[in-house]
Amino acid sequence: MALAFAGNGTITGLSVGGLPDGCIQSADLASGVGVGGVLQVKYAETTAPFTTTSSTLVAITGMSVTITPTSSSSKILVIAQVGAFGGVGTGYSQLQLMRDSTAIHLGDASGSRERASVIERSGSNDDCSHPTIIDLDDPSSTSAITYTLHGKCEASNKFHFNAYHGDSDHAIQGARAASGMMAIEIASSVL
């Protein structure tokens, strides 16, 4: 079908995708019309329980996502949703968000206090938490970046993830959770 230009400014005969690539640039668009700020999304999910007795940080299996930014000026919005984590008894546990080998999204340094993304203290009922960690990272890179979630517990304690500490075969107390991690590249022009 031939293109037809009506007197009211409409064009007929043009199908979706009918213009060649590159013929309309963002500068040609009306003010307030953008090209969108989300450039790419990467996601990982784990439904498996994970436990450790380590008092040093260990990577949590399945809580890792790799993204390669398209521009060094892009920001990466990292979201880690944790179904359940905690320790046993009255111990402390913590989570740290990492960009490659660098810890990010940490509390302030002060004295001998450790810095963490999330801390949890189990009470006498072996409590657990289900936090969401949100960080707008500025990696200033176009190389592949891996974001991971690490965990640890106090010495002589046990850290559990995606399951209640005993992981018993019980309808409620033995319930298992799912956790996920997302990395979203956002154009700096929209921030």
C-alpha cells in the first residue's frame, strides 16, 4: 500500500516497523518524549535452601547476577529480595551485597563495628528475616559485572537462607522460601 498524507497531519499506509532504522533520532521527537531509561534487565532466582556455619562471608548459592553495562555512565539498580534468612538461637547473621569482590550498600564504619548490608539477630525463637536490599550502583564500567549476595553468622552459630533454621519436614515451620536478584541498567540521562 502506498503512503498517503492526509491534510490533518496523519499518514496512512505505514505499517509498524515500516520506517528504516535510524531515520528518526531522539532529537526529532517532541519535548518530553524519551527513549526510556531501562536499557537491560538481568535476573536470577533460587528456591533451594542454603546453610553455613562460616563466620566469614560466603557467597549464597544462586544469588548472583551478571550484567554488562552498555555505557560507562549507566547506573545499575540492584534489587535482592530474600525469602528468609537468619541464625539459630540468639546469634547474629548478616548479608552483604557485592559487586565483583567489592562490598557495596554498607552501613557506616564506626570503631570496631562490622559493616553490613543487612543484619539479623535471632531471638530465643530462632527468628528469621525477609529483607529486600535496593542499591543504585555506579560501576563506571562497560565490562561484565557480577553482583552476588554473601552471608555469614557469628562463631558457633548456623546461618540459614530460604528455610527456617531446622528445615524440618513440617507444613508451616518447615516452609521453604524463594529469593531473587535483579540488575537493571539505567541510562544516566533519566537520573
